[in-house]
Amino acid sequence: MTWSAVLLVTAVVWAVSVIRSVRLRALVYSLPLPMTLALVATDHRVAGAQVLGVLGLNLFFVTVAVAHQRLRWPILLADVAGIVAYVALSAGLLAVEIPFEAALAGTLVLWLAALLWLRRRAGRSAGPRAEVVVVGQTRPDGLPVLLKLVVIFVGAILTALLGAVLRGMVLTFPYSGVLVAVEARRQLAEFSRHFARNSLALVGFLTAYHYLQDVSSALALGSGWVAFAVVAAALHLPMRRRRVARAASGPPRALRPAAEPPAQPGRS
């Protein structure tokens, strides 16, 4: 990859590092900036393997979250495990030719199944853990600003060198994800849930690009970004309406203060 790719990865990770909202972090990370740069800088085409590569992005974060939070591995070692999982999936996808429509249908089915499972799991774990996440969001990592920027830049170079050996799967390699996982290590489970939802917008980007890549690369990229924006809006607007409705309805009934009993006549 080029120096522009390294600078882009650095910029994405830096943006994620200064955002406190996990939901917004996941949205910024899901922007198809690295995909766009890879498509412009290389002659790779979008086919079935690349659509399934979006699942590889989710597999990366799930692997890192399990290794770091469940198995208590150091975050850098968990990152390595996530890269190994992605590379193993990529090797399998590159070994066979997958029709695009079959890959798209399989990706949509797996995305829906994963989203339903994550929603049920989040519902069971809601409660005391939510307070822990809020505390973790405001905890600083203690690194000086310039040192953090140097670390991110060096990590971006190493990640770009690794991604360059993946041939067509370089389009969905988690360039900034390797470093974003370090930045979001205290909220990896929640970050993974939000990114899993946003990844459908990446599928929209790749689908639009695939069907127009033989017409014009510029038209394909423009259509891909439009598809990403439309899908992302469809995913997030209903969530925003629900949050506004809950805020307007006030606290749950159990948390509202009990009404004072009416005064009894004749008593002072």
C-alpha cells in the first residue's frame, strides 16, 4: 500500500481515539475509506470473496474481543489472533470461486442471524454492565498526544505491509481495525455489536460497486458511497427515533418517585 493508505489509516484511528461514544466510533470506523483507497490504488475487482470479507471484518473483532475479554490475553496478542482468523478465512475464500449473488445472499442471511443473536444477548446482559461501559468510555489511556500519534503511524505502516500480501482480500483487510481494537479495548463487546450492524452498509457499498465496476470506476465508487449512506441511514434513523421516544417518555415507572398521599381532612 502507498503512503496515502498509511496516512488514511492513521487519520481513522486518530479520529476513533478522540471519540468517546462507542456507537459513533463504530460508525466512523465502518466508513469505506480504506476500501475506496484500495480500489483506486489497485486493479482489484469486487467479487463474491470480497463481500464475504465483510464477515471477516466481524470475525476479526469477535476474535479480539473473546481473546482479550474472555481469555484475558493482552490486547496486542488478541490482535494477532484476530489477524490470523481473518487471514485463514481469506485463504479459504481465495481458494475457490464464489458467485457474487450466492455470496451476497449468504452474507445477508448470516448478518441477520448474527444481529438477532447479538440483540438477544445484549438484552440478557443489560443492567449492571451498562454502568461499567459508561465509566470505561471516559477513562483516558494516559498516552501523550504526540506519542499516541507516533504509535498509530508506526502501527499503520506495519499493518499496511501485512495487508499488501492478501491479494484481492486486501479490500476488506482491517487496516485501521488492528489499532482501533487497541483504542476500544475497554468496550470491545459493545463496539463489535455496533460494527456488526454497520457492516451491512459496507455490503451495500461493495454491491453497488460490483454491478457498476465494468461501466466506470468513478461511477461505481460514487454509487457505492450513495449505497453506503442510504443503508447506514436506514439502520440508524429508527434507532434515533426510539432513543428520542424513550427520552420523551421519561424514566421507567419503577424509577419514578412515588406520589405523595393526599392530605386527610381534619388533620394538621
